[in-house]
Amino acid sequence: MNGLINFNLKNKFAVWLITIIVTVAGLYSGFNMKLETLPDINTPIVSVTTVYPGATPEEIADKVSEPIEKKLQNANGLNVISSTSFQNASFVQLEYKFSKDMDEAVEEVEEALKDVEFPEGVEDPETSRLSFNAFPVITTSIAHDDMDLATLTQLVEEDIVPSIEGLDGVGSVEVSGQQLEEVQLIFDQEKLSELGLTEDTVTQVIQASDVTFPLGLYAFGETEKSVVVDGNATTLEELEAIQIPVIPAQAAQSEELPPAGAQGQGQPGQVQNQTTEAPQSFELPTISLSEIAEIEIVGEAESISRTNGKESIALSIVKVQTITRWM
């Protein structure tokens, strides 16, 4: 203690200089310190969700949750593993030490799950991390007295959302309450019955037509380009022109054998010359979708947002994720 006192008495200028530096540094840090209601925290939790349609909670526990637990229970840095089995789905949660690299943890979990054998019908497990950054930092709504929902939706999606997404620090913008356009089919039941079709059959044909299939690289002059068959219907006219295969009722009936004694039918003890004709190619008839259904584009809202009793569109702004690691 005496040494410290003697140093201060003999080096007054140095002591004042150190005091000024510490004070200035403290003021600078205080005014520039980053304050957040939801700070970036590296939450050491990984969840695995697995869907098994039609399974009971007991089947989920025995055939899905338990194999996952056994495979991951010895994972590096793991503290606690727990599971919850619902009807149709399994939820397994893994809690790691704070020193664990969570990107590495997710990779290890995904790699380990590749070796787990599930019953037929189980969908591939989905691995995700719990993060506070998934919660919106700002939630706002947009309404207008002189605009209907369709016009307001166009304004939000084309102007407002792109402007917000371009701001520094914005990760994503989630929109709810907007009007979405969808196609409505009103089938002609009498026509469907006449052609031997059902609504489910027509729907499956439409879904099968909505595919994109790459054909590979082809040479065009001196260059090579990737050729893709695009079956997506992007306009109402393209949807109306989709061809639906039909099997008329009369074609579905089996041909009856000619009665005994008819012309061409041999009598007992007689030998007949028969000519077998080569089978003819058969082309399955089709009918356009517009001939069996009335197609309309209608606007519907998948979710409803109201502000002070008025229809509005809600915007939830999620910030860019930055990870702070605790060592």
C-alpha cells in the first residue's frame, strides 16, 4: 500500500492522465453500448421433428422417438435429451453445453440421423435450432380507408415489403392478412359421370401436370444450354387447356362373346378357318379441363388482420441473425 501511495505522490501527471483516459473510455462505451430487448444469445438447443402420418403416440414413442434418442444420447457436448410423442409426430429436444459450437451440433445430428432406420411411411426428420432471432423485433400493420384488400396487398407486396427488406439489419419480413388469388373449380357433375371421371381423378391429373423436369444439356450452335420441360400452368388459359384422359363408359365394358350358332361360329365336327387381325393401336381420348369444369380466379385471405376494427395487412420484421458464443 505504501508503494502505491508513493507512486501516486511522485507521478501526479501520470495518475491524472490514466484517470482522464479511463473516464473518456467509460463515457464512449456508455454512449455507444448496444442495448436490445432481445439480445443475440447462442441458445444451445437443437430440436428434431419427425412426422409419421396415422401413427398413435405409442407407436411414435416406440418406433421413432426411442431410436432417435438411442442414436443421439452420446453426442459430443450433450447435457440433456428429452422427447415428446404426439399423434402423427415426434419431437426430440437436445440441450448442449454453452461452449458447444451449435453449427457443428446441427451437422452432427443430421449426420447421425441418416443411419436411423424408421418404419415405412415415416418422413425424413427435420432438424432446427431454437433462436431468439426467430421472433419479430417490430410488428406493424398497414390499412387504408380508400383501398380494398386486393389493392392494398399489391401495394404492400410490390412497394413496401421490398423497401423494408433492403434496410440494413433486416433478415426477413413476414406478411399476414393479405389477399391471395387462387383458382376455384366448379365441376359439371353430369359431364363427369358421363365420362367416368371423378373430382379426385381430375385433381390428381392437374397436380401431375404441374411439374418441372430437366432434360440435361443440349448443344445449340457453339454453346450448350440446359433444357427443362416446364409443365407449370401460369395463366388461366393454360389451365383451361390442360387435357384430362377419359375412359367412356361404353369403352369400359368388356366385349360380349357372339351367341352359339351365330355367323362365324363353328359347328361341332366342323373345321373353320379363322383370321386373326393384328391389334390396332389405341389412343386414349382426352378432354380439356374447361369442358368439364367452370374455372374462376377468386381472391381469398388465408389469415385475417384487423387494426382498430379495419381490415389491414400485418408486417412482422425479423432481424438478421448474429451469434454470440459463450466460452
